[in-house]
Amino acid sequence: MPKSLSVLDQCFPSQKAAEDFFYGIRDENIASGGEITSSAVFDLLRELYIKYCEYTNWPMTAEPVAFYARNIGRGVGVSGGTTQGFVVKFSDGKEQEFSAKKAIKAIANR
């Protein structure tokens, strides 16, 4: 049975539905470029990230102020490659990559 979840007022019947939704945002942002700030999409990404940190006890050192998507290198050599993912920018100027898939899983398992 799929696990449903909610992020703010957005309800998803399954983790797959949530992944498809957030991957759509990611893909659109990679194509258009720029940062996602002060919008409904920003609010959803912010809530996704904050819940992820809360549910996994990941320390959040500053307030998220923007998100964007980029290609992210994974692994090394023949085991390496790239994937696309989100990056959160904080009020202190630092940035951190985060996995929407892992965040969705953490929220669904709560």
C-alpha cells in the first residue's frame, strides 16, 4: 500500500506522486535557471527541507532563503556519474545539496 504524505497544503497519494511533483519542479528549474525564492514553490521546498532535517535530526545552521537545481557529481571513476538535485541556500551564504527523494521518504515514514 503506498504511503501518502503532505507538504504544506499539497497532498500526495504516494511517495512516487510526491517524487514526480518535486522532480518536475527540479527539471523546470534546471531548464530555466535561477533561484526559487518567495513563491508557493519556495514555500513547498522550504517545508520539504525543514521536515527532512527535523525527521532525520539533521542540523539546520541557518534559515533557507532560496533553492535551485543543478547537476551533482556522485561517485568516482567508473562508479561515478551525475544526477540532478536541489541545493538549498541559507541566510548565512552557505549552500547544501539535498535529495528530494530522501526527504519524501523521511516524511512518508513519519
